[in-house]
Amino acid sequence: MKYTFHFAALSTAIILAICHTPIAQAQEPHQHQRDDSEKLGRVNFPVSCNDQAQKQFNRAVAWLHSFEYEEAEKVFAEVAVSDPQCGMGYWGIAMSNYHPIWAPPNAAELQKGAAAMEKAKSVGAQTQRERDYIAAIDMFYKDSDKLDHRTRVNAYSDAMERLYERHSSDHEAGAFYSLTLVAKGMMAGDKSYVNEKKAAQILNRVLAREPQHPGVTHYLIHGYDYPALAHLALSAARSYAKIAPASAHAQHMPSHIFTRLGLWQEAIQSNLNAKASAEAYAVRNRMTGAWDEQLHAMDYLAYAYLQGGQDKKALGVLNELYKIRKVEPANFKVAYSFTAIPARYALERRQWKEAAKLPLHPGNLEKFPWESFRWAEAHIHFARAIGAARTGDATAARQEVEKLTAVQQALAEVKGGYDWAKQVEIQRQIASAWLAHAEDKPEDALRLMRSAAELDDATEKHPVTPGAILPAREQLGELLLELKQPAAALQEFEISLRSAPNRFNGLYGAARAANLAADKKRVRTYYEKLVTLSRLADNVRPEIEEAKQFLADMNVKQSAKTQ
């Protein structure tokens, strides 16, 4: 039977059934419309449920491994209907409401997950292995009104470690335990990447036996989503989308690694595919607004376009963003995209006046809870501050720095989850440095910018973003150029390019610094890289023209010498 009603309706129905009636007595939900093109990879997670429930369960877990939480929850709900005594169906509903490396569950998700856990425990399971899975995720939902998010994340990870040790041949245990390690590593910000490397060891063992497993390649990408490790995930990045083509998130995820490595055209294609898949999902599920995965892909897409000087295409993304009125769900991915895309579009093109005038809430989103995403609003305050300072408007820049300070202080009070306060503090220090420069305080400007660069170096990005709105060390190079210290600036640009390779402004800054430092070999190298990077540019940026002119002049001089 064709699936014809909205996901929220299904969720409400199932949770009401969980909370108030035996699930066997609940009205059977509509089944999904499926076809052979809906490929999610290969998952075999045996459970002691009937044959129909087992088939549904494997499919639900495949969706879960690709972070397609809405689809996963729908199918786990079907499992509960097909076999009311299958406690693992309720385990799956609980798992679908915990998003390990995204954002902490909101109140509704916590309530839904906790209700599913109570049902899973009351229904029970026929094997010790299944009871261990249920007990493990129960550690995350247990005492959520008393314990903070980080404590419960660690408790769940510890429980999964015990489960994995007890059932070491269980590949699903290895995959899910590895994901908890990646989540812990992200929260810890440990530059030794102990948790991520441990996760990779487990995942690579599973990969050797299950090369079509969607979770393995997906979690390898997340575990290696760091400058020092990204090259290790290139193979996984180039295979994941092929393993699970039905998942919009699987189409997008390879771009995390392509972005880390500066492979912009591959990143663009990845996100074009993800965007198209997300749009099809919204139509298929009769959404009244854009799906959050579409916005997520658009942010990465705009960023990649800007690095290659494809400004017209980036503007196309921005214009499309501004036409969106409704989104589903109204979450952190949407908040990030709606503020990051316009901020990037102005700042990456060095359009300071444009940046200074950005509206706080770009676009015309209806009833979006911006108060829950102050860290996203900080992107606009940051862009405004940079734009104002770099056009000499110290008064306006100071006002925006003060707003960044207020946001940072408010976020510092929030416990658990990703440390957005630190990210805003980096932005505040960069903006303060440019303000100091505008006020002719070079020593203060350098001190603040160096502090920002050191803090940025010690901090890892959230998975929602392709990268900082502006890398702090790249900004240090920019400031040193302004202070007529090109040799020192070149050093900072080169350091920045090691962690953020092939950034347009990083290459241009390095070339300009090398030129001013009379390092002809390096200036040629960086200008050549810039021209190659911009081979598909659809707008005439002055930086590209400068690079082409310099190279042409050098060729003329060399030709004259050989004659």
C-alpha cells in the first residue's frame, strides 16, 4: 500500500500506541512504497522476530546507518506492528531519536525515545544479545532529567563497549560502538584522535567482511573528518554514495572528505546529487517545505562553488535559499545554512560593504525558532563586524563585537553537546582584531588574531559545517599583510593551507604575500594553483585577473631572457 500520510502523523500514532495501548491493538500504519531502485547497502542484523519483521528491521537499520532518522523510525514502527513482541522494534525507535554526532535530542525526541525504551523493556527480547542492545541505549535515555547530555553519551558508549566485547563477532555491534567513539571524540576535541582511530580499526575489520555495509563507510568518513586524517577516508568517500544511493545523506557525506582535501569539483557533484535526492524525498513524502538535508547540501555546495570562483552558481544557491519559506524539521542544519551561506557569499568574495549590511535572519523563514540557535545568528554578527571593520566603520564593528560577546556568554552557560561557545569566541576574537586594526591599534590586533588562530587550531569543527566562516589563521595572514609583514603573512597562509587546502583566499593570500616578500618561486606556484583552481570560474574576480597577469608577465620575461 502506498505511504500517503506525513511522518509526524505516524510518529504521533506510534508513540500514543507505545504510551497508552498495546501496539498489537493499534491501527496498522500504511506501508512504504518500495522499489528496486531504493538501495541502501547491505545490512544483516538478525533478531528473534518473525520473518516479516526481520526484513523490515534490516531495512530500518540500513536507514539508521545513513542517519536517515525519519525513514528509520517509520520502518521500525512497522516492525512493531508486524511483530508486537519484537522488543528490538522499539529499540530502533529509541535509536532513531538519538542523533550521536548532530545535536542533543530536543524535549519531544527525548520523550519519544524514553517512551520507546519503556515499551522495549516491557516487551522484552528472546536473546541476551538483544537485551544487551536494549539495555545499552537505555543508558542514554535513563535519568535524562537529571544527567547532562555528555554524561549520558559516555554511559551509552561504555555500555556499547561491553556489548561489543561480549559479542565481538557481531558486526552491527562493532559499527554502532564505533559511532559512539566518533561521537565522544568530537565532543572531546582530542587532537590525538584516540577515539576516532580506535573506531577506524574496528570499522576497517568490518569493512573487510562487509564491503557494502552503509554504516562502515559512513562512520569512517565521520571518524576521519579532520585535516590530519581526511586522506584516509578518500576511498570510503568515493564508495559510500554508490553503496546507499537511496539516501540523500549518503550522497552528501563524501563531500566532507572532498572539502577537507580541497577537491572542490567532487564536492560540488556530491552535493548536487544530495540536493536532488533531498528534493525528491520532500516530494515523495509530501512535505510542505524544504527538507533539512537539502539545506545542508546547499551550504556545502555554496562553499565549494566560492572556492573555485564560481560566484554566479554560488549566487544561484543563495537566491534559492531566499525563496524557501518552510523547512522540515526546523533544526540546527537549517539554522546553520540560512546564516552561513549569505555570510560566506559576502566574505569569500571580499565584499565588505555587502557583509556589513547582512540582515540578521536572512530569507523569509516562517516561524523559525531562532532563539534556539544563537550560535547561528553569530555568523551574521561576525560577517557584519568584519565588513564594518574592513571598511573603517569602527562604531558599527564594535556594536557587532558586543553582540558576539553576548552570544558567547549565553552559550557558555549551555552544558552538553558541541561547544558552540568556543566557536563564537573564535569569531569574537577575529572580529575584535579587525576592530583594533580599524582603530589603529596594531599590537592589540595582532595579539587578538594570534589568540584566535591558536584557539581555532585547537578546536574541531562541527560536522554540520564544511569549515569555519573564515579560518582564523588565514585571517592572521591577512592582518599581517595589512601591517606590511609579508614574510610572516606567507608563513601563516601556508600553515592555514595545510589544514584547509585549496581555499581560494588562502592561495591568493599566499601568492600576494610571496610577491611582496620577493619570493618569486613561491608567488608563481601559488598563482598557478589559483588559476588552476579557478578554471571553471563564472565571474571575473580581480584576484584571478591579477594571477593571470602576473604569470603572463613572468612568461614574457622568461621568453625575453632565452632570446
